Amino acid sequence: MLTKIEKEKILKELSAAKWDVSQELEILKQRINKQDLPRIRIDHHEDGKHRFYIDYGESYIKGNKQFAFLRVKELKAIVFEEQQVRALWKLDEDHPRCYAIDDQILSAEPLSPTCEHCPESIPGFGACKPKVRLFVLPLIKGEMQPMVMSLSPTSIKPWREHQLRLKRSGLPPVAVITTFSLEDTVNDSFRWARVQVGIRGIVSKGNLFEAKKAQQSISRIKTRVILQDFAEPGDRVEKSA
């Protein structure tokens, strides 16, 4: 880890050595934006006080915050891309044993020719977990950058119901400001937040241009499933014998 004082020191020395720090950081930003994005996650609380937060990822600077909790009960965002992803993870592995994007199996050694006929995809029995991966532009003060939000299996149904209403309205998802809220859900052994979906009006012309630009920037991310997509409790559990 580096301290903030060490960071300031090296930045000054870079400038003294005639390095254009702003230019170097911009180049780095453009490269990294094609590899990964900040992620909107849910902090599930046993007391029912669930919260959205942004996971920016780890830094080398000591004291830097990786997480930013959102002080909103209802998250507003522009959804500009959606994918159905599923993956079978073994405990402590960094790569899925088998995975698919939009029903296309992309694993080098798939467990079955199709997800539909794979025993690991049977809900409640198989170890393969489905999710909906949304690429969004959150409408948060000071934020207008692409992020990823993955819906767990219990939140997929509200998203599908939202899509049905959009279909009947003759509107694509990107046309509306989508709202995500957290519904407290309890069963015999666990308490978690289920995502509910709605709308709050239409998207402005300027933001539609921003959404199109964001969509064109995620081509590399769309072709893979990574560890961060399945980082919620229970996402990567060894199947019991």
C-alpha cells in the first residue's frame, strides 16, 4: 500500500521529469474503461435496513474508499444494455467452471451442449446460478458514468415484469428513467433485499446521447463473465455431495 503523501511526492516528481500526468491518466482511464466498470451492489442487512452502494474496486492508496454508500431509497438510472448471464463457480476459484451469456455457452469445456438441458441449471438443485447483468448510467449527483448492476435470481422476476410493461407501451428500456428500490424479504433462515423496478419519466435527449456513447464503450466487457459479476453471498458455493 502507498500513503497519500507518497502519492503526492511521486506526482510532483513525474511533473519535474516532464511527464504529462493528466495525459497518462487519461490514457489509463480509456484502457481500463474497456476492461471493467464500477458496480452497483446491495448491502443486505439482517435488520432490514438494506442499502445500495457503489463498488469502485481496490486501490493502492492507503485510506482510499473502495465503497460509496448511496443515500437514496430509490435509485434512478438509464439502462442501456442487458445480458442474461449464468455461471457455475467452485469455491475459491477465480474463473467459472462453466458460463453462458444470453444462452450462448462460452466455456472451453461446457458441462452440457445447452443450458436448457444441463442438470446444473435446474433451480434449487443445480449449482449454476443465473443473473441479469444490467449496464446503466446512474442518475446520481456528480455521477454520469457507466456502471454494472447484477440482479440476483429473486430480483429477475420484477425486472421481467418491468420489461413486459415496456413492451406493451412500445418503448425500449433506454427510453425511460428506471427506478430500483429495495424490498425487505425474509425466509426461515435469511433476510435480504429484493429489487423492485419502476419508472420516473422519460430520458432527456442529451442523456440518450450519453447512453449511446456508453453502449459503444462496453464491447469487451460484454463478452465475458468475471468474478465481480458473482460477488454476492451464495454466488460461489461448492455444491454439496
